[in-house]
Amino acid sequence: MSAFICTVYNQKGGSGKTTASVNLAGALGLLKKKVLLVDMDEQGTSTRWIAQSTDPSCFLGTPTNLAQMGGNFHKALRDQIDIYDFIIIDCPPAITSPIPSAALLISDLAILPVVPSPADLWAVLAAKDLAKNVQFRNPSLKARVLLNMVQRQTSLARDAASLLDEDKEIPPFKTMFGLRAAYRESQLLGATVHKVPRSKEAISEVDGLVIEVLQILKSR
């Protein structure tokens, strides 16, 4: 069977695209899935993240940087579709770039990380519109919002979750990523949060995201 393809994108920088991409890819690797992580950001954050460690067990996946190919990167993936179980695409923070559109056209699932702040919630509307427009050409595409850097005790986080729940076409994951030092520490280790000491809560969040992703893709 061909690989499931997940695209992680948003027009706003700092929303947590790379955090979600690396941890999702690495956690799937821990489940013995064969995973390709595609870094499409010219800043190469995913690539640099994984390069921090020389220990292969820190990231159980295969990273590749195809940013220089721009919107034509999908041509390089043709020969990879039947090799991997999952392909995770980490997009640059610009939906006006041809990359997110090209990625969504070949994807099974779109993941939109968003920080629960007014500016970020406004920005995600354009990203949602892009997914909805692409669904006319790729009707099998599913899309979900991932709330990131959440301080659960705040009313803003609760209001954001409630607001996102109102969109039945692109609802939020039940899983949220908290505002935790473990996510930053994992970058320094070149790893997922599973390698960070005393990161039980972050591990639970990443594993929860993986469970939801697998459930969604089973219904593809």
C-alpha cells in the first residue's frame, strides 16, 4: 500500500509546525512505521533539529530537505510512495508559497498547528480556506487543527478550543500540545520528547496526537 501523506502547515511562523512534524514522524517511527520527514522550509529547521544528535535512536525516521525544489518537490516523492508507511511534510510559514498547495494536493491529512491567541486564530482562517479549496481537487483530504503552546488554565485556551470546535469541516484534534520546556529541550537533543527526561506530559500529548492521526487515516 502507498504511504499515507501528512502535511503540516500554517501561514504564521511560530505556530509549531516543526515541533508537530518532528514529533509526529519520530513517534510513528517508535511504532515501527517507516517514516520519511520532508523539510520544505528554506530555514531547514527540521533538518537542523535532527542533525543535533548523532544517535540514530533519537529520531526513528528518515529526514530529507527538498526546499530548493519548491512546488515541484512532489516529483521527488514519486519513488518514495511505495517505500514508506508515512510521509510527513513540514511546510514553510507562507500559504502564498506554492509548496503548501502542492503538498495538500497529494496529502491524506492536513495538520494546522495554531497558538491560542487572537492573532494566530485570525491567521489560521486563511490556512483553513486553502485546505477547503484544495479539497475540491483532492476530496479525500482530511484536515485538523492542532492547538499548540496551550496553557490549559487560561480562559483564552478554552475559548479558542470552543471557537475551533464550531468548524465542522476542519475541527481541532482532541489532543493539545502544552506550553512545555520538553518541546524546546527535544530540539537541543535532536530528538522527540520521548528522549527528554521527566517529560511524561509531553510524551502523552505526542502519543495522543499519533493515536488520533492513525484513527483518521484508517478511515481514508
